[in-house]
Amino acid sequence: MHFAITHPMHSHPYNPELVTGPGIAAVASAAETAGFGGFGFTDHPAPTQRWLESGGHDALDPFVAMSYAAAHTTTMRLIPNIVVLPYRNPFVVAKAGASLDLVSGGRFTLAVGVGYLKREFDALGVGFDERAELFEESLRVIREIWTADDVTFEGKHFHAKGITAHPKPLSTPHPPIWIGGNTSAARARVAAHGQGWCPFRAPAVLAQTARTAALESLEHLAHGVDDLRRRLDEAGRDPAGVDVAFTNDVGGSPGDDDFDADAFLSGVDDLEKVGVTWIQVAVPGDSLTHALEAIDRFGAEVIAAR
């Protein structure tokens, strides 16, 4: 089992300590020292004020911030949580991803999702109702431009002829692609294009807001993993080569006074049994000191105990 964290910008307004270079470096370095295997940032280039005031959060540009974190770490993977792929031209995403993979020594994982905030799509000039089509085409473009030269692509949304984008990523055949979402469509995309599935815990109300399927229990997750494995088998792919990332809500949150490491570890065992290979861990973002304390404690009480 591997553990990953997202840089703890959980609120609006954010804590200013967390968006300085030294703050990012401190969190990334502490996470690597504690034994975390992955570190990343969220992706909200143009959220609305209404969303921010309703529980949303501020965000740094994930590629810029991950590059800075890469310069202050040596082993952790850089895993965004997540890049909203339809927001960007896929050739630009491929260039940013290849560059990050190179400068990090082959440590980049491209975790992507379809997105759900309509007004953010509107602000970026991207057709909200076309986001699934954009996502599918973008996945095809990115994989092809990462692995081939003289690429010609004719899709509904993207057209290119004779494109060669060097330097290529360091990872072979390309950086892993993780695909977010709780739906059967998301799992079908993993079977066709991905090396990882990253669903998220979503009660019915949250699922409706995020425009995805509800996922409320370990049983729901197990059903999704079984469905993914079936799809991978049908595609002639080995399910053992595809990661599953999820959260663990047993034992509380690191940084809370009542965090129960033993209970958390029991939850980890249950998730591992259904096929989870990565656990996303939330750390507090109220201060840099509190975040670092929570990371150190989690490393000592959970990661070191595995």
C-alpha cells in the first residue's frame, strides 16, 4: 500500500504560509521523509465566488506547483488531485507532463478527471456539455504524442498533422495515467486508456453536485473494483497492473486530537482486501506547523507500522 497527500489548501481563504516556495518545499519534504509515496495539488483555475463561499477552496496551478515540489524531493511521485483535462488543450497538457516527468526523474503521474463546475468551464471558454467528448479525445492525443513522432490526429475537437513533440517523457512507455470518477464510464476509460482508477467517497448529495455516481461504502467500492477488473480482463489487460486510489475514513483525520492510528490501519487492511493500492490522506491546512506535525505523526504511527 502507498500513501499520498494533496497539498492542504482546503479552504477559502487559504493559509498564506502554504503558497510560498518555502511552505510548499517544507510540506513536500516532510511528506517524503515520512514515507509518503505521492504528493500533488488540485486544479481550479477559475472557480466562482459562490462555489468558494459554499465550501470550495483556492488552488495553485498544479503543474507549476508540482515542479517546485519536484525540485525539493527525490523519490515521491507527483500526482495531481486532479487535473481537469477538458480545461486544457491536450498537446499543452502533454508538453507540461513530459517536462515535469523529465525534471523529476520520471516521477510524474497524470491523474485526470472530466470536471463538474459549469461556470468554471464557461469562464475558460470550454463547452460544458462536450466535456466527456473532450476528455476522450484528449486521452488519445496525450498517449499518442507521448509515444510517437509525426503524429496526425483527426477528431471532433482536435486536429493536428505531422506533429512531433520532443523531448519525450522519461517514463516508458509514458507516465501513468490515472482516471477519476465513480461511474462505469470512468472505469471503461481506465480499461481503454489508464493505469489507475481514482474514485472518491461520495454520498448521494455530493455525487449529485459532482455529477458522478454515489459511492458511500466499502461494498460500493468493491463492486466498482470488480467491474473494473472485468473490463480490464475483457480488454486483455492484467488488473494487477492498474492502481486503485481511495480515501480511508476509519480512525479519523491526521492532525485531529482523537486520530486513532490503529483504527486507521484496520481500515487500510480492509481497503487493501478489495484492491486499493494507494490511499489519499488529508492533512490539516489551518497552519504550516499543524500540517507538518500531522505528516510526521502519520508517518510514525501509520506508514512506519505497515
